[in-house]
Amino acid sequence: MNTENTMQDKVKEIVKKYKGDKSALVAILQDVQDEYRYLPKEALLTIHEQMDIPMARVYEVATFYDAFSLTPRGRFIIEVCTGTTCHVQGGMNLLDTFERSLRINCGETTEDGLFSVDRVGCLGCCSIAPVVRVNDTIHPQMTQDEIPRVLRTYMAKRYGR
Ligand code: FES
């Protein structure tokens, strides 16, 4: 079975879970994104076919929400908070250091597929600003000096250490 068939089967399974309910399109896209860390074109095509929703509509929803990505995302998504409180406490400097350390710009993914870097609005924990979130983990009171250690920690996870 090739990768495309496997992906089609997986997406069909997700659509089936929602009983093909057209109003569940966002939830279906979210499940697909959770599975592949982005929304592959083949997956969108399968959703279009299985749910009988125009491809333009599927794309419209897929591109409307910032949480969705049409390009592959890293295994670790680094979100640097640049909300007001984090901003005044150096959030942009943190973002800049992550970008320089990983040699990518905000919104991009490293060539090895390990890291993506994004900036986000207030993460709701201003009392421990400046804050960086990596996947589901909040790193409080982050400093530029700590960034190499944080990156090493996640790089080690790639090898299961
Ligand atoms: S501004 Fe960063 S957590 Fe609120």
C-alpha cells in the first residue's frame, strides 16, 4: 500500500468518525492536522470527495485559521509569545534568537523537520512572562541565554534520550 492510499484511508476514517457531517469540517481538518502536523493536499482532496464539499470551500476553511498549515510543520512547534506583557519583557528578542539559532524565519520549519517557529498573541500566563510554548509545554520567564539549552533538550528527544 503506498503512502497516498494510506493517507486516503486515514482521512476517510476521520471523516467517517464525524459521519460525514459537513458542519464538522473544522474538526475534521483539526484531526487531519493532528495526524500529519499539517494539511496535505491529498488529504484536502479526500475530504472534498468524501464529504461532497467544494474544494474551494475546503481550502477557504483550511487557510482561514492560523492553527492550520498547508506546509509541513516541525515535530516541535516553538511559539514565542509577543503579546503586550511578553513583548515589553523581551519577547521579540527571544523570537529573534530562536530564528538565528535555527536559521529559519518566523513561520518556517527547519530542513530536518524538527522545529517550526511562530509568534503568538497572549498565551494567558502573563505573570510568568516572557513565555515560550513548545508543543504543549510552557517555558516560563524565558531568557535568551536559556535558548540553546531548551533547543538541546528537544533535539535529544528526537533520539529518544
Ligand atoms: S502576553 Fe505573553 S502570556 Fe500574556
